[in-house]
Amino acid sequence: MERAGPSFGQQRQQQQPQQQKQQQRDQDSVEAWLDDHWDFTFSYFVRKATREMVNAWFAERVHTIPVCKEGIRGHTESCSCPLQQSPRADNSAPGTPTRKISASEFDRPLRPIVVKDSEGTVSFLSDSEKKEQMPLTPPRFDHDEGDQCSRLLELVKDISSHLDVTALCHKIFLHIHGLISADRYSLFLVCEDSSNDKFLISRLFDVAEGSTLEEASNNCIRLEWNKGIVGHVAALGEPLNIKDAYEDPRFNAEVDQITGYKTQSILCMPIKNHREEVVGVAQAINKKSGNGGTFTEKDEKDFAAYLAFCGIVLHNAQLYETSLLENKRNQVLLDLASLIFEEQQSLEVILKKIAATIISFMQVQKCTIFIVDEDCSDSFSSVFHMECEELEKSSDTLTREHDANKINYMYAQYVKNTMEPLNIPDVSKDKRFPWTTENTGNVNQQCIRSLLCTPIKNGKKNKVIGVCQLVNKMEENTGKVKPFNRNDEQFLEAFVIFCGLGIQNTQMYEAVERAMAKQMVTLEVLSYHASAAEEETRELQSLAAAVVPSAQTLKITDFSFSDFELSDLETALCTIRMFTDLNLVQNFQMKHEVLCRWILSVKKNYRKNVAYHNWRHAFNTAQCMFAALKAGKIQILTSVGID
């Protein structure tokens, strides 16, 4: 018998294992080829890989990297940690989510971000770190030998961590002295006034070798922009090397007359930030050694190379100084906001707190707050004035008896009309206002030199409800009067927003209090005229106390009841009987006197000159309802239903 061949299905089943083996061999060969051609593999993955493939690649690595006790670097082949184990091997049960950070990590004591070194200078590095990384004193260099780049690098590293601008400037001068060896040094920083006009303020002026930081920071002068040698260098951004200062027309000899010092040679360099903007000017005076007392080209190069780094470090220190100022401002504004929401009952109390906060923070002699009259917008209804001397006194000993004639209203009136702030650096030199009589004669503490006046607006910003006027900003160290700057304007502008909220809320509270007081008086007057007379109440009370006839005697349970034969006093007695029989007196715990006064007051407030809606009509209606409750078929009502 001829044997039948395999069917088509059997042939297909025999071919499948062979195809799988061939496919596996092809995959292995492709994978081996990709391993050997890494450049092509990398290029193909970059060009063809999808987001899902990249995420899967990261997920594979995240879940398959266990942490052994010896750490990753100490992991060896003998380690039992399953580095090659894949999460796909056991995915039947969900595992615990990986905790990236523990809450206890925040409980560890951390070193403060900003610390002070032994010299009192604010720095990012602690004393222990600075002892290892940089010296506290500037390094000494041999002027004839040594690598110039190494010298500059050491100097820059020494100042890179300083954040206090004044201390940084002093450290810069110590380094400059080691580079060019001059007799005197000065450093000026660029500032702007309220009109965005630039000028120069000295952080360190006329500093000699061996001077301390305190001595160097005492002298402070202001120089005009593009005037003099320093102003010229700041405006043009170009250095100046002057061999004889008295031969240069830009030199101001008055400085030598004031200081008693003879200036000969000057090397003046601009200090620029990373945007090539001039942020300051450094000046060296009188070369000490060599070349006839003049500065050489090498001095210029060393000076310029070092100041190029100093500009960046100085800019960072100024940013840090600005951040501290902004932090202080925000804290003051938050304190003021909490102060306003704590006190909203007395306008004088809240104005006193606002003025004390402004004087303390902005260092001014006087603070005056004018409140606009709501009925007459052309005048002020009240004025609150405080001076800096009053801050030292207790709240019980404050004297509020200021002479109103000594307070100048003209500036506040001008600001109220224009609705714009007013900043006058020097009142005596301002030609817009003719009233300067209080500044004539001997200058004393009471005169106005610098002034800043800002309107206080309501919530809608379209109406001025007050004006805040500050007089004479003081130097924190010297106590001298100086002009208000742009920062003062911005702070006061934000400050008066809270002042406006506090003043408006307090005024609304006082208005509500006045309205409530008027309402109470009105109610008392109405109550006096609407309440029953005391004599009439006592008469009814005495009659009711003696005897009140029963409901059957008074016939108030009959639907045929008629009140024509009863007097008004007898109708009141009938009303008392109805209240008593319905248990209203007991349920509501009514006092006998109160019930009598209430019945007579209701009777009094009904009009007598009308034919229908009068006391008799109300009494008959009440009697009809009483009869229905007592004699009708609605006795099933509970006491709650009757009440």
C-alpha cells in the first residue's frame, strides 16, 4: 500500500521552527554587526528613535540599576547585586514606587548660604574654606619676575567671593597698590537720580597706603557726569594717563586745596561690566617709584587687565546689594500690610504707625500725611505730622501739638492737583515754587532742603484721598541731608498703595460707626415717641395684678362678641387674658411689665383718625382668632402651632 505524504498543515508546522531559528540567527548577526559598527548605530538611533523609544531606554536604566552596599564604583563581578536583572522578569505584582528623596533630608543642618568672614565681609565661603582656597591678605608679588597671568589670577580669586561693595573696593585697592604702586587711590560708582541723570559717588576717596576700611569709607563726595577727569573717563569709557594734572584743563585744583595734597600724575580707568557698560571709575594718583613719578604703559596694561575682572565682580556685588535692598523693602511692605489689617478703627493710630514705619526705613527728618476733605476736594480735612525725634519717645509721651502754620501745604496741594509725585533735590534751587521763605536766614534742622511728595489714591486709582510728604533724607552715618533718589520714589510709590488701602478702610469703618451711632439715636427717638407712657403702663400693670376677668366673663370666646361697651383700658385687659389662656406668657417667659408696655405701645402706634385699620380692628381680629382656637373645632393645634 502506497504511503500518503505529509499534508500541507503538517509541512507548515515543520517549517515554522526552522524559520524561527533562521530569524533568530539573522537578528543575532544584525545585532553583532551593529555592535561592530557603533557610528552607524549611533547615527541610526539619533535619526530614527521615537520619543517612546527614548523614554523606554531611560526607564530600562532607571529600574535596572540597584544600589549595592559598596556603591557603584565598588561593584565587582563577585557582588550578588542583580545588575543584569530586568524588571520584565517579575512584573506580576506592582512594586513600591522609588523614593527619590526623603523628607528627613530637609532636617539635616545646612551651612548658611552667605556667611561673614573674620573681617566682617559678606562672602559665599566660610572661614575654613577660605583658609584652604585663598588667603585673607593680598599676596605679595615680585614686580620684576613672575608670570603676569598667574598674578592676575591670584588677585581675581582673592576678590571673587566678596559681596560687600565697600569692602570689595578696599580689597581692589590693596591689589592695585601691589600692581602699580601709587600714593593715593579713589573709586567712584555710577548712580542715577530721579531724572535718570547719571552722576558719580565715591565709595572710597583719597585712600592712602595703610588706611583701614573704616577710615577710607568716611569721605564721600559726588561728582557730576562728564565733568572733571573722573567724569570725563566715565562718560567716554576711555582711560586717561596724565603726567601733570595742573596742565590738564579738566583737573579741578579745589580738591587739592581742600585735602592739602599735591596731585602730580593721574591714572584714571573705567570699570565696565559684562555688557561693556561703565559701572565705576578707579583713579590712582602720583606714581611712587621709577619713571619720574609718572605711570607707564605697563601700569596701564596691568591696571586695565585687573579692572576687567573687577568690573564683573563689582557688578555681582552690586546685584547682591540690590537683592538685599529689595528683600528689606518687601519685608517692610509686608509689615505695613499686616499693620494695616490689624488696625482699621482709628485714623490717627494707623497714620501714626504708617509715618513711624516710613521715617524708620527711609531715614527722613519729617513725615506729613495730608487727608483730603471728602466734602471739599480743594482742601485737606486733617493733617498728621511726625518727626524723627518722636520715634525715640514712648507712645504715651508723644506730643502731637505741632504748629500748623509751620507745615507747608503748598507742595501737597500741588501734588494733589497734578496727581503725580514730586521730588525736589534742593528746594532753595527749585524755580517752580516761589515759597522758600522758611529756608531763608540761618539754616537749621527745621528747614526743608530735600523733599519727596507722593499722592495717595483710592482703590480705583482715579481719586486722590491723601498726600504723603517726606522732608530731608538723612545720611545713615553722617546725618547730613541728601536728595531723594529714584529708589526712594519707587519704594514710596509702592508704600502709599498700602497707605491708601488702610486710610480708605479706616474711613469706611469710621463712616459705618457714625451711621450706626445715628441709627441708634434715631431708634432711641422713635422708641421714645412710639413706646407707651410710663404712667399708663403702671396703671395697666396695677389693674392686671389685681384681677383679670376670665374669658367667659369677658365673653371673648363668643363669636358674637362686641367691643363697643369696652374702654381702651378694658380692651388691653382682654388682650392680657387671651395671652394668658393661650399659655403665651408662660411659653415665652414674658414679664408682666413688658407685656403691658408692649400691648399699650401697639395700641399707641395704631392711627386714631382712620375708620378701619385702627386698634379696635386689630383687637377684634385677635379676639376672633382666640375664639376660633378656644371654642372652634381646631383645638387639636399644639402649642407650637398656636405660637
